[in-house]
Amino acid sequence: MAGRRLLLRCPDCDAELTVDADTGDIVAHRRAKAPVAGGRDFDSLMKGLDEGKARAEARFEQEKAAMKDRQRLLDEKFAEAMRRAEEEGDEGPPPRPFDLD
């Protein structure tokens, strides 16, 4: 004899549970179908794209500023190395190892 069965829907995950009314045991369980495209509508998707575009633009500007600063630092280091080279003077070519024998 088959007992009465109750069909319940979970309010949290929207799954369907089939419960035996006499014993209270869960007889069957069916998961809810995943919503298409994350359940978002077109406007929210476009907003997400706009936000991503703005983040990419900000990152690009940050990297561009860093490259300008990097070039300035390299120019300063090069100028300092040239100044030191002029102060120390030229001592000629380094000795060749086979001339030391």
C-alpha cells in the first residue's frame, strides 16, 4: 500500500522534495534548474560590461603613468652613470688575461 506523498518546494534553493506523509521520510529529491545567464537581465549585464570597461580603462591609465615614471627613473640613472664615468676618467682597456703570463 502506497502512502500519501507530499510535494514540497525548498524556499532557499527551490529544489523539489517528495515526502512520505505517514513516515516523514524523503522519497525523492529534484534539484532546481540553474537559471540562464546567472538570472540576470540585459540591463544588469550591460552595467557589468560598463563597469568592466571602466576598470580596464583605470588600470590602463595607472600602467601608463607607471611607464612614464619608469622612463624618468631610467633617464636619471643613466645621467648619473654618465656623470660618474666622466669623473672617473678613462683608464684604457682592461688587461688581457693571456698578457699576464
